[in-house]
Amino acid sequence: MAGKKRKKARGVAEPIGLYDAKTRLSELVDEAAAGRAFTISKSGKPMARLVPLLEPDTRKLRKPGGGKGRGWISKDFDAPLPADVLRLFTGDGA
């Protein structure tokens, strides 16, 4: 990629050869950290991608107890099934 630098749309991986990627790795990592993505190719065949590492959005992380009071379990949840329903699962007398 000699000469002019073109602006790419965010999320579009710009192709770059393996030799260029090796010689410009530090620069490419800085650009990836700024939001650019690159597809690294070897002999014209895409082999790897260099993409920005996204920071986890800590505002959306789950917190224990957030669903307290929203669900319930019936008192007879673990009671034996009626015989006619049990037959549907076992195949006896179907």
C-alpha cells in the first residue's frame, strides 16, 4: 500500500499482503486500535484478519440478583406425572 492512503468505511477489512503486514506491523496495530480492520493475505489468498479489540461494555454486564422476584416454581414442580401423561413419554400403550 504505497502512495496515497484511502479512507475505508468502518468495519470493512482492507486487504494487505503478508510482507507489508510484517514490515508495518506496529503501524497496522495502531490503526486497528483506532478502528480499522485489515485482511492479511499470502500469495493473494486471505489468511488472517487484524481487527480492533473491543472493550467490554461494563454497563451491560449481568449482576447477580437482577431477576429476583420475576420467576416462580410451582410447589408440585417435582411431583410425579399423571399416568396418562407419563405414557406419552415412555411409549407404553400409545
